Amino acid sequence: MPIKLRRGSTSSIKNRSRSGSSNRNSATGVNYNSNSPKYKAMQKHYLEEFGDISDKGQIYGNDGDTYSHSSKNTGRNENKSNRKIPADNFGKHLRDSKRFIFTLGAFLGVLIAFYFGATHVHSTNKDLFTNMVNFEFLNDYIDDWKDVIPQGFQSFIADFPVNLDSEGSFQSNLSGDFAVGKQLKKELQLKAFHPVVMVPGVTSTGLENWGIEGDEECDSSPHFRKRLWGSFYMLRVMVLDKVCWLKHVMLDPETGLDPANFRLRAAQGFEASDFFVAGYWIWNKIIQNLGVIGYDPDKMTTAAYDWRLSYQDLERRDKYFSKLKQQIELTFELNASKSVLIGHSMGAQVVFYFLKWVEAEGPNYGNGGPGWVNKYIDSFINVSGTLLGAPKAVPALISGEMKDTIQLNAIAMYGLEKFFSRRERLNLLRTWGSIPSMFPKGGDLIWGNHTFSYEDLASKNSTSILTSSFGPFIKLEKSKNPSSKKNKTKKHMKTTNDKTEIVDLSMEDSINLVKNISPSWLQKRIDEQNDYGYANSCEELLQHEKDHKYWTNPLQVPLPNATDMKIYCIYGINNPTERAYIYKEGGDGDSLNMTIDYESANPVLFTDGDGTVPLMAHSLCHKWAQGKSPYNPANMSVTIIEIQHQPDRFDIRGGPKSAEHVDILGSSELNEYVLKIASGLGSTVANKLLSPLKEWVEMIDFPM
């Protein structure tokens, strides 16, 4: 029986032929080339579906037209057309049908849904389902797969609420604005309680121009009230008129104050340090989260200051500490509560200096009496503080260099030298009185000698290979010539095969080197306003309380006698931090010929820290925490929290788990601690020790 075509298929067959020609005849129909792929596909379709075709190879349309093969390959096509599909293959074709598979899958899915819907859900499974709905497990998976998961999807998941972990800390990606504050307010009902004073670190406060005179090379009036530090305007002036910008930001070498006809002052208010430039936040995260739980300008303030000045000059020129004392007393009257002081980086040193200044008696001192701190200060939060200094400050005043400059490639270094040379950088930094205050304190006692440092123990206990001790802070390569003999230290000098002498300088030696190569005015300022040693007796500690030059060094003076005050030391770890350097010196004795040896395999040695401040700079916190001692006469409560540096590689600032020196201010963990302490729940903040620093401090032979 000939096969009838479905209606509508006749015209499509009539018009399709590989040769492009077809003849219609009432007797023979239309010749259709059997070599055409379209024809073969059509034939196969009907063979599979109906299993029969006429012996003549003819196909009849509904309209009565007849279609036949071309004469070519007739025998082969006839054999193919005469095939019949056995009846037992019908089931196989049915199983291969897409419609059948889809229908069967839908049917089974409905059955499974009814089965589990009617079954009792075990409580464990119910909790598991709840966790899945809250995306709690998905956050763990994203941490493991964040290298391959698109950032947009991660941001989407981060918008879902999460709960506290078993330790009470947030495990979510709380990187959004106000996130930590909202979560703590919801979970713990936190409210504003203690007034908060935020003290920024070095370079963190914007500096505005308030001069209009200038000189013949630089007119200051176009920059009036413009930020020449901490804004995009600064970058524009620096690039387009570098000489004028330098004249504004440098201080007078002799006085350490404003140069003639130029006057910069610290910006005021929260805007002074919330952002460095637009988009680069500093204190903004903390300000936002404090605002969520009820803080406003009456309950919190930013104690901005001109970070270029030495601490003594801050009071001498700006009356900074006098204003800070009055502000704290005023907020105490308004809120009937003690203040919480938060000092970041060099700001922690400023806070410590203030605690000594405010109770000291004498001209230009606070004259608050021995009970002032205990009356007005509830807590001091030391965030990544430089209480015992930062090693990178030393090479800054030797050659105007640090890790950030030596890691540039040759082309970038060439460009930097052409635009802002080492001579210009060094001349600028030498005028800033704040830089010497950040030199490491404690000498060989804390930082090690020519052959040993306690930080060496960390490398010996790890899989890393330490090829040199951290004890020699500077390894100085010197050419053998008579002009260099005056600085030789034979006991710690080696001679290489190329007739180069290598001198090992400890931290104490390196600071003395800075003095020796510096101008006389800088030597005098360093000696008059700073000290880098340590007291050897209780009598020395008490005697030093009368001299402001020792107030920058907590190894020379004790903590205030404030039994109710609490200290929280919070800092980052597990971030490589510059600790020691390899220098080389030319033969002409010029200090600018002394430079970090870029050709050395390891021109900078790195230790554990937060990227700027190494672990040893926090060692005194652990000494204070040991209890009552000459360093902590009131047995003040000291809590130490070490935050692991776990940056998000998709976030340029490291994300909410970063513990980098500056980015830690946006850490969700730090913000949690700050809000708890400020709201009166400081007692819930516990020690968190992750590094071996406590053991190192126990091995240090403190004189008291």
C-alpha cells in the first residue's frame, strides 16, 4: 500500500532537489534526486515511523501526485525502501523517544514529591534544610571555590543574612555598608554608651592649605582651603606643580613647624580621615557601624591632627592635647560616661603620649592630676599600634626608601627617580618630626643583637628556610677603602672575595647610623624629642615621667595608675612585613650613595606582622598583660586579640577578613570588637592568641 504524505509536505518535496530541476508528469510524477540529503532524511523518517514503502519506491501525496526516485542508484534505494522494521523493535524506538522520556521523568518526579511530602521530616534533616535555605553551607563552599566562582555570584550570595558561629563571631561576608552594626544591633541589641574618640595614624588625616602668601616660585592663594594631602587635588598639584606642592608639605628644618609663608592645617570632623581619596576608605567603616547603634557627633569624634609634627610640637603649635583633654571632659559631662580612645598605627602612640601628658605637671602639660585618666577614660583600643615602633621608618630616613619602592621594576624605578627622586623624598621626610618617633624602641632587648632575634625562632619551627638572622637589622656592604674605616665595627665585619666588607648593624646601631648621616638640626631634634632605649629600674621609670622625650617610649615610662581603665591590643598577623635590609655603600661617603641593594637576592627580609608593623612591636602588650609590674602598676586589664590576615583575592582592599595594617579598619571582626567595647560590653571580648609572640615575650629578659 503506497504511503500517503501528510498535508503540507507535498510542496516541500516538490521544490527540493540537489540538481535544482524537476519534471512533473501525470504518469511518472516528479523526478526527485535520491542523492539529495534532504530526500534521504525524509525517507528515513518515514521508514522509521511507518516501516513500509511501495515496491516501486513511489510515495503518494494527499493531492494524488506521485513522487519517485531518480533512476540513479535505483537498486540500492529500492533495497533500502523495501526494508521493514521488525515489530520487536517498536519498544526500543518508544524508549528512545524524547517525549516518552520527558513524560516518564515528570511522572516519577510527582510520585517522589508526594512520597517525601507525606513522610515525617526528621529534626536533623529539618535543621539541615534550614541551613541550606539560609545559604550557610554555601558560604563555606564559596570560600573554597572563590578562585573560579564569578564575583557577581559571590556578591549575590553575600546579600543573604547569616547567623553567628559557635564562638559568637560573624562568619558571613559582612563587607557591605553598615553590615556589622545592623547585625550586632539585631542579635545583641547594642546601643551607644561610651563616647568614642578616634585618633588616626600617620598620613591618615587630610591637610588643608590656609596660607595665601607663598613665595616667588609658588603662589599659595590658588590652593586656599584646598586639600594638599588626602585628595585627588593633591595628586593633581603634585603632578603639575611638584615644586609648589613640596614647599607646602615640607616643614621648616630648624623649627619643625611651618615654613615661612606656607601654612597647612589638619582637616577637622569625620571628613578628615573617613576617606583618603574618594573611594579609598580609612575610618568610614567604623564610623558607619557606630552610627547604626546610635552614635552621632555628640557621642563620637575624630581627633584629627597634623601628623607631620612631633608630639611636642602638636601641643606647641596647635594645642592639640589641650583641645583633646577639653573634648573628653565635655563629652563626659554630656553623656555621664567615660570615653573610649581608639588609636590606629601612630595614633596609638599619640594616645599613649596623651595619657602621660594629661596627668603631668608643668608648663605646656595637661596638669590633670594623677586621677584624671581613671576618671575620664574607660578603655584604650590599640589597633595595629606602633607603640614599639615600625622598622620601615629607619630606611625612610637613611635613603628615602622602603619595601614599596624597591618592589618596583626597573622602568618604574627610573620613572619614580625622575619624577620624585630619593634626594627629594629624603629631604621631605627629614623635616617631618613624626618619623623619628616611629623608630623601633627597646634596642637589642626587643629586636635582637648582631647574631640573634626571637623572630628567628618562628622560621626554625616552620618549613621556611631562614638564610639570615633578623638580629642584624642592616647588612651594609662597603667597598674597602680608607674613607670608610671610620664607621667600621671589626667585631661584626666580614670581607668577601670581591674585597667588599659586610658590616652587620643591630637595631641600635642602625638608629645611630641615621643620626651620624643626618644634618645637625635633625640629630638635635631626635635627641631632644625621642628615646629608643629602656629603663633599667623602677626609679628610672618614675623619673622619666617628668620628661616628655620619654613619653613616646612605653619601655621608659609606666602605664597610668588607673585601676578601672582597660586596654585592648588588636593587630593583624600572617602578612609578610619588612623587618631587615641589605644596603650597599659607595666609596665617596655621600649618604645618598647608601641605598638598598636591589641586586641582592633578598634585599628585604620579611617577618610576620600586618604588612607594616611586625609582631615584635606588640610585645609590650603581652608584658602588660602579665599582671601588676613596674610597667603596669595598677594591674590594668589588658586583652590581646590577634586577627588572622585572610584577604579576599577578589577584593582590592582584602575584604572583611583582611588584617592588613590599614584595611583592618574595615575588618568585620575588628568592627565587632569596637562596637561591643563602645556599647559597654567590653567584658565579653576575650583574648585571642594565634602567634608565638606570647612565648617570645616570656623569654625576653626584661630588667623589671
